[in-house]
Amino acid sequence: MSITALPSGQPVERLAAARQPHTLWQVWLRFRRNKLSMFALAFIILQLLVAIFAEQIAPYDPYKGDFSVTWQKPTREHLLGTDDLGRDVLSRLIYGSRISLSVGILSQLVIVMIGLPIGALAGLIGGRLDYVLMRVIDVFSSIPILLFYTLMLVALGSGFWNIIIAMALTGWIGIARLVRGQVLSLKETDYVRAARAMGGRTRHIVVTHLVRNSLTPVIVALALGVPGAMFAEAGLSFLGLGIASPQTSWGQMIGLYQGYIQTSWHLTVFPAVVLAVTLLAWFALGDGVRDALDPTLRL
Amino acid sequence: MARFIVSRLIGLVGVLLAVSLITFLLMHAVPGGPFDAQAMQRQQMIPEAIKQQLNAKFGLDKPIWQQYLVFLGNAVRMDFGYSFSNSTRTVIQIFQEQWPYTIQLGLLTLLFSLVVGLGLGIGAAIKQGSWLDYTGTFVSVFCLVMPSFVFAILLQFFFSVRLGWLPTGGWDSPKHWIMPVLANSLGPILILQRYTRSSMADVIRANYVRTARAKGMSERRVMLIHVFKNALTPVVTVGGPMIAGLITGSFFVESIFRIPGIGLYFVTAVQNRDYPLIMATTLVWTALISITYLLTDLVYALIDPRVTYVKAS
């Protein structure tokens, strides 16, 4: 459509430049039609703001106890109650969102930085490198993932960066496999052959054709990987292996106070609800991104 | 076919060796090892520590090698030694005594999620856009976003604490089974519902189904002979690994409902750094998962004549 709109005789580069924002705009238009995903996006932006401005928003210091108000049910002073040390649950939830969001987003960034080049190389070069990569994938895909995280965190010790390491060590494999498959099939397409026949250099072909065209499934995998990583962080912290005190995370709060559910339900139920709603929002966002980018990827 | 199975089994041995080595090294990287937890906390130490770990993987000093070989020798004879935290019992004894609980929970979960997942999936595909379809979507979205441990705690809160209908934990009577099975079946129901629905929806629109209808076959026969048989084939591929996941148990569900299964023991083993139990669990689980994958592939070849593992000459 855009081709006919352009006056004839324009150089090809101009044409390409005119089309680039156009497609992104189309993706946005398609995304915008999905009401649930738009709602999820708004929620996530709000949550990001809350996480960034936690110091200003949180009503109390999340690490400072107040022994005159321990084990309080929700009151006007402490909207979501207080814990065993008299710390404000709402403030702890707000600070916990920092952990959840940064584990989710950072882990995916690290994963793509490792997995994308390795997968692209394996698909491009093939041969022995590809063989080795496939065997590594065999090994990693037969270890139960949670078991591996648990072992990693026992070996490395708990902590924010160790969670990221554990996730990166296993997570890059999925992306590498995805990119490898994409590169293998894209390598045989007519436009790559044409580019090669026209004398395009390998570097150019890899960057413009292979990597750029395999980005869609990667972006979708990452968008759905964020809640997956949050899920794993919450689970590990729940088991007492993830985020260590005094730092706070939702999973950790659920794990620490699950034994007190009979008397102080607010200590576990509030973080549980926040976690579930956040996961819902991210999955809805990922769904919307996938449908907007390429509806055929849907299961 | 025999060659395919043999080559896969050889591959399994390789995978087990690799996994045992990784686990062994991870465990021996704890305290006294070259990377102490204190330094790891600092951000700038991490890349070097990983490098060191990888170095250790390839350039092992002798004592660790010998330890590993001894472990391998014993493991081949299914002897994993005594558990550190339960020093009166061998690891094998712990497995014998605790695993039945996990298997029972797993089978009950499988049964429940087969009924719910397949039912909702099939119903949603046959009557697309109906209330059944929306219920299916709602249930699968719920299963997707609700972590099992969160759901378990919410169940416990409402049914035990608030209403007092069900006991908070234990495994003595069917009353104790309800909440663990519900919490455990989130993942399986999600997978079964989604796969069944999408695969049924594809098959219903297939040409051979239209042909069968055009021939004047009764709707019942069309559904039973053409639709179900073909639609459930892809479900088998996800079903195999799912069963493996179920009988290896869930740390979360077992620890929240205090079910003395192997998952609960694994969590305590990790917290107590009980190396023999950790090693054994990792290896047994890995073997189990790999064997299920192999069996799944074989079953797939059996039910779908188009699949063959013999290379065309």
C-alpha cells in the first residue's frame, strides 16, 4: 500500500525508511485493539512507576520494625497490617515490586544477550558447533528446571544476582534454540539467496535479514519469559533460597508467614494476590504483543 | 526401531553422566570451595566466579575426581549412601518410604486434571464460542497466572482457616487429598485444556472429517473414529513429560500441605545441604524424565502411522 503512495523514482532507501515506522505503527494499532492487553500495559506502567518511586510512595520504612504495632491486622495507619517485627506490609509489598520487576526484566535481557548470538552462530555455521550446542540443549532440557535453580542457589548462595545467574544459565538455551531454528529456515529463503547473489556481505545478511527477521518469536518469548522469571523468583524466595532478608520479595513474604495463616492471614494473602495479579498482567501483555506481532504464533 | 531405542538409551547414559557431573560440581562449589558465598554477593565478582566454575569443570584437581569416580561406582549399583540429615536411613530407604506418597498425589492429580482438562478442551472445541468455551478459557488463564503455592495458600486460607471444612495438612484420609490435588493440578489442567482445544479445533476442520460427514457417518462415529483419535495424538506428546513431572512431585504443594513425599524431603535436603539425597534425587528425576520422553516418542510412533524412526535408505 505504501509503495503506491510514494512518488515513483524514489530511491530504494527512502522507500525502506518510509515502511519501517509504518509497520511498527501497525503493530501498535493491532495491540491497541486488545483491551485486556492495554489494561495490562497500563497496570504494568503504573507498577513500574511505583517500583521506581518506592521511597516516595511507601508510607513507612519497609526495613524498620516498630515493636508497639506487631502482628496488626489492617488498620487505618497500616492499610495492609504489620508483620512480626511491626513492619508495614504495604511498604514491604511496594519495595518487593522492585525485586519482582527487576528479576523478570533483567533476567530476560541477560538471556537474550547470551542466547541470540549463540543460536545465530549455531544456525549459520552449523557443523560441529551446532552439534555441541544441541547436546548441551539435550542435557539441560532433561534436568528439572526448578531442581537446577535450587542447586544453583545452594551452590552460589541466595541473593538477587545469583537468581539472575541461575536463570541465565538455563534460560539462554530456549532463545538459542529458537534463533537457531529461525536462522536455519531463513537461510534458505529467496530474499537471503537474492541478497547473497547480489554480493551482500555475510555480516550484512546476518544483521539485516537473519537476526532482524527472527526477532518476532524472540520478542514474544521474552514477553512471556518475564512473568515466568517472576514466577520462579517467587517460588525460590518462597522456599527461602531466593531473596534473603532484610531485602523483601513477595515470594519470600508468602514463604515466611505461611505458617501463621491461621492467626495473621494478611501476611500471606496480600502478597499472594499482588503476585497473581502481576503475573496475570504480564501474561496478558505478552499475549497482546504476540497477537500484534504475529497471530500465527498462537498455540 | 531397536536401533533407535538403543541409540536413545546410550544418549540417556551420556545425559546422566553430564547431569551427575554438573550436580556434583555445583555441590562441591559450596563453602570450602574456591568461590565463597561472601564474594559472590558482590556484583563485580560474578563473571570471574563463573569462569572459575567452568575452569573447575574441565581442570579438576585429583581429589574431586576421585570422589566423583567413587560416587559413580556406587551410583551404578544404586547405592547413594546414607542421608546426611536422616542419618539412620539410606537414601534408597527414604525413596522407598516417601515416594509412594508423592506417586499417590501425582496419580490423583493426573486423574483429576485429565477429567477437567480433556473435558474442558473437548467441550470448548466442539462448541466454540459457547459458555463452555469461555469457562475453559477462564480456567486455563487462571491456571496460567496462579502459582501453585499461592493457590495452595489461598485454598488453605478459605477452606481450612475461614470455613474449617478441610484439614490444613496431612495425608491420612480422602479429606486431606482434596486441596493438594487441586493445587497440584493447575499446570496439568492448563496444558491439557490448551492442547486438546487447539488440536481438536484443527481436526474438526480437516478435510477427512468433512468427507466422513459427507459420507453420511453418524456424528458419534465421526467424533469417535476421526476426531478424537487424531486430535489426541499431539496431546500424548505433552502428556508423557507431564506424568514424569507429577510423580516427581511438587516441593510447594508437599511442603504447604505437609505431605511427607519426596518433594518435601528434597526441600529439607537442600536446606540441610544433604548432598547424597540431592544427588540421588537429581539423577533419578533426570533419568525418569528422559525415559518418559523416549516412551512418549515410541507411543507416538505406535498411534500415528506417519511417524517413523527408521531412516529411509
